[in-house]
Amino acid sequence: MGDVYGATIERIKAQDGDKSRLGMTTLMWISHAERPLEAYELRHALAVQLDSTDFDVGNVPSMSTLMNCCQGLITVDKGPSTVRLIHFTLREYLSAHPDILSKPHSAMAEICLTYLNSQQVKALSTAHSPYKQNAPFLEYCSVYWGVHAKRELSDCGRSLALELLKGNYSQISTELLLTHANLYCESYRICPPFSGLHCASFFGIAEAVTGLIEVGGFDINGGGYWDGTPLSWAAYNGHEEVVKILLGQGDINPDKPDEFGRTPFSNASLNGHEGVVKILLAREEVHPTKPDIWGQTPLSLAALRGHEEVVKILLGREEVNPDEADRCGQTPLSHAAKCGHDGVVKILLGQEGVNPDEPDRSGRAALWFAARYGHEGVVKILLEREEVDPDKEDRRGRTPLWHAMRRGHERIVALLQSRNAVNP
């Protein structure tokens, strides 16, 4: 198959005029895109001219033209009309021969940035514009340009990125980006705007962050969406190099909370970014026990998500209370039990001062949560502790056994019934 693919690609390159460029660029997009592209998205991507600020709809090729240019190496799936390579072995062949498509992510970043900088896209002022009809390539560019740029960024790409980010980042691109990341909520206004520095920090593009700081005009501690600072977004996504760059600014506030009370350190702990956690802990201004508006500390957030290494780092700090409850009375152990994180449960139970049977304000202890949500491993661990009452009722009189039966967790029902202290 390799010989067949190699010969076909040589035929594509040997085509006259624009056919060779269209064929090879099509293969680049299909093989390196972050998600499958629909036909209309791909066609608009191929129409972008890097040296133009206008997008010419007349340059959009037809799908039949692309099929011919690719010499049978691509096909269009019915239904969603996504374009894909003819066989998965072609993707393997292209991966094994990276010289065929030189620096694809750099080229794709340049195309995305040129599209976002075009007059047509800039004219789309709100997220309610019919962008799928007017700018069908906008969603992909808004969500993934930074992913490609972080992997490979040319000098041209850097210039295009700075051009895009020097002003306030567009609202429609922000909403598309944050919606994709499951962070956007229509009930919150983006005010002040999600700036270019916020966006570069979100993607973790160190060259762009450095360039924007040099240009100036940005508030290093400025709040954007959810009032999160650039440092908060970099920490949230685990971009260590960008975190270091931002911390190197003299007027940085490394512990500024967003409107939910979560600091950069909280965000790093929530998402398990050990490197960022360690970097931030080296700053005296960072408080590793600062709770958010729900009273959840960084330790609770790390336990909730099951980040064992971050939990260990935090427990190594004298000021961290391993049994500190949030506003609902739930401890880090309760959060870990609720989400079935066996490893975190074991780590916390090994800490002095942790009460494995501490109820929250509704009378729900760690075993209650584990039984209700069907986490058999956690139930076994907790039942081994003498301090745990397996028949403890919550404020409504419901026991762990009652919830396990109601939810149909048969193996947990059997485990609980094996304890003489449980009244069925």
C-alpha cells in the first residue's frame, strides 16, 4: 500500500496549475485537522489567500474539483458530509513520512489566522450572526488556531497572531472557543472583553504572550470572562511556560481570584497540573488553602477530580487541613468518595486528623456518597475502617443501603449487608 500511496502522491504533485497545491493542501487539512472537517469548512479553508485581508468567495473550490485533485485519496461521508482519507492506512503512511507535508501545523495556523483577520470575519460583531452561512470556517479557526500555533509557529504566524490579538479579541470567537471548552454560559456577560492576552494565555502560546507584553496596553491582572486573569487561564490549562512568563511581570498578582473565588492555584489544582501547582507554590503571595465562594479549597478541588499527585503535594504543606469542610460540610474525603477516586480516598485516610465518617450538613458521610453513586472500590475501603458506621442515616433517615438499593447497585448492597451493623 505504501508504494501505491507514494505513487499517487507523486501524481498529485505533478498536476498542472493550482491542482497540485489544492491536492496536497487538502491532504494536509484532512490528516492534521483537530477534528473531521465538513465539506464546506474544508472548501473555505482552501480558499484562504495568505497575502490578502479579504476572503474571496470566488476562490472556494467545488468538492468535485478537490476529489479530482486528490486522485482518489479522499472521500466524503454521507450524512454529516465530512471529508476523510480513503483509508486509515493512508494516515499511517503520511505520519511515517512527515517530509511529504512540511510543517503542517504552522501552515494551518497561518491559514486560520488569516481567515480570522479577514474583513469579512471582523464584520461579524456578535455571536448571533449567521456565521455558518457567512463564515463557515469560523468555528474551526476560533477553536483550534491556537492549538496549531502552539505546536508550530512561523514568523509569519506570529505576526498574524499579534495582529489578531493586539485589539480586543472578538466576541463571537470567544464564545465559540469557550463553548467548545464547556466554559461558556449565556447568563454571563463577557465584560470586560476576553482580551488578546487572555486568549494567548488560554492557548499557551508563549511567543504571542511575550509579544503582547512587549507591545503593551494590556492589564496583566485584568479580568476577562468570569473575571479570570490571563494567569488564571494559563494555569487552568496547564501552560507552564506561559505561567512563568506572566509571573515574571513585576506587577502580577499571582493569587487574584475570579468571580467564583478561584485563584490561578485553585484552577491548576482542579485540573491536576502538577507543574503549575509547584511553580505557583514557590510564590509567597499564593495561599494554597484559599477557598472559593462555595468554600472548596484547592485540596477539595483536586480530590474531587482525582488528581493524586496534586493531593500529595498539597498534603505536604503544613497549612493545609486534610479534613477542611466546604460550605455544605463536605470534606475532601467526601468529594473523592462521591466521584469514586479510590487512590485519593486511600491517601486521605492515611492522614492524621481525617474523620472517615464525618457527615456534611445533610448528614451524608463518605460511605453514603460512595454507596449512592455506585463506587464499589471506595465502599470496600471505607467498610474496612472501624470508625465508619455503615448504617448511618442522613437527615431524611436514608442509609447507604437504602440508596444502593434504590440505584440498583447490587454488589454494594451485598457488601453492606455483609456487615452485622446494617439493618436491612
